Amino acid sequence: MKLATIKNIHRELNNDLFNNALSIPRIHAMRNRWIYAYCADDNGESAMGFNLRLIPRGWLCVYALVYHEMCHQYELEILGGSDTWEHGKNFRRVYRDFNKRNFPLYFERV
């Protein structure tokens, strides 16, 4: 899996599901043995990190993971949230409302 692929998926989902409401985040590779990915505010700019070694194989998993992080990004940028590590009411609502492709809730740790 390459970062360019993740960026292309983000662009596609932003257009198809979020009507291009999200900014283009700074996307980088990370190494952490426990975290697949994250989305956070980095001094006013959205940033996403993806552990390219831990991402499960299969396109549905990759798309679902990017979509998951984009829901956190929506919380951050559109709803004005600050804690994007949480999977509470707002996250679940965003996940459900924009999920036109019926991605499963993989990676959910509540």
C-alpha cells in the first residue's frame, strides 16, 4: 500500500460522499504497532497518519479505514470537535449519515 493510493481514495470519497466539504489533509506514513490510522488537528491543519504495514489487505478494508478517518476529519473541521480519538455520538452519526457505500464499522473500538 502506498500513500499515493490513500490520497487518491481520500479524494474519491471526499467527492463522492462528502461533496468536497473536507480539506485535503496532510497524509503521512507512521510506525506504531497498535494503531492502524489516526486523524488529528495539527496546528489548524487536518493530518492523517496511516500505518502502511498494519492496514489489512483488501480494498474494502482500505476504503473503510480511510472513510473512518474522514468521519473523524468531518467532526474536526465541520462540527468543530477537538477529540477525534473518540467514537461517540457525533462520530457514529457522521459515519451513518455519509455512508452511502455501506462500509462496515471495522476498526471500531468503543
